[in-house]
Amino acid sequence: MQTDYAERAVERTNAPSDRPTEVLDVRELGPPGPLTETLETLPDLADEAVLVQVNDRAPRHLYPKLGDRGYAYETVADGDATLTAIWRQADEEG
């Protein structure tokens, strides 16, 4: 099931499809658990990986924190879950 979430999130967002994915299911956590758990997971994630947060709502308080840390993200509804793909943008300038 976790793999399905990752595949659907990558298929339905602009997240890079050629990167490894990890799933973080935070649906059972009360606020601010999902935000805290996600922010604590990101530093341990490989730079090329995509983290898919599975939540029961859009993590609106997380978005500005992701932007401040240099992450791109996109959220899509998926049945009874909300999937947010989070990834580091490749530096394509130069």
C-alpha cells in the first residue's frame, strides 16, 4: 500500500519520476505531529529522494517551511488520503 501511495503521488505531480521514493504516513498523528515528523525526516533523506507524506488533509503549515528549506512540493487528493510529494529541486542553472 505504501508503494502505491508513492507511485500515485509521483504520477500525479511534477515530482521527479526517476528518483527513489520514501513514504511517511502521518494520518494518525495530531497537530503538530505531521509537520514535526516531516521536518525531522527530511534531513535524513537522500538529496535525490522524493518523500511522499500521506496525510488526512493538506499540510498548509508545512508549505512555507519547505520553501524556506529549498524543497519543491505538490499535494494531490487520493481517495481518503492527501499525498504531498516533497523533493529537492535539481540545480539546473549554469
